[in-house]
Amino acid sequence: MTKIQRIELAGTPYVLLPEDAYEELRDMAEARAVRTSIAEGEETYPDAVVSALLDGENPVRAFRQWRGLKAADLARAAGLGPAYLSEIETGRKTGSAKALKALAVELDVDMALLVAPTGDG
């Protein structure tokens, strides 16, 4: 059983509890906030996509693969040349705003998610 100590300082009541109990409460609050966001319609992504993005994979490629699209099919649907899409996915080109918008529409993701971090910020 967790020992909780109640104190009052300057007329304000406080509760002291062990750090591990505090961490558990904080984790529960964070989990509750995530569940609320999901219930309100916030889209979530599978671990494979999140891991790919954290590993530095190009976001366009990560989302394309998750959606099960071939590069040529995505390029055609977005009105881009396959070579241009390849340059975006390999990081040789960042992609114009128009191209990224078209890709975002076809991938059904927010355009901001397709902007690969530059690593200099």
C-alpha cells in the first residue's frame, strides 16, 4: 500500500506520495488523454509507420507503404512523374508544395506529416 502524506503550506493543502506512485498516476493521465483524442477522431498510425518515421525514413515512403500503394500508382494518382516521386522518397528533392499537397490527398494524411525533418533544427 502506498503511503500518502497530507500537508498544508500557506493554507494550501498538498499530498505527498512516492515518486513511483506519481509516475504511475501521470502515465494513467497520459493514456486517458490519448484515448480521448482517439475517441474524438484523431487519426492514429501503426507502430510500423511510427518506427519508420523515427528511424528517419522518408514520410512519403512510409505512408505509401502503409497504405499499400506502389510508387508508380501513387505517382500517377497524384499527377506526378514516377522519377519525381522517387526523388522525393529518397530525399534528393523536397517536393514542391503542390506535389506534397497532391501526395497528402492521395495518402489521406495531413500535408505537414509529409515534410521530412531536415535535421538542422
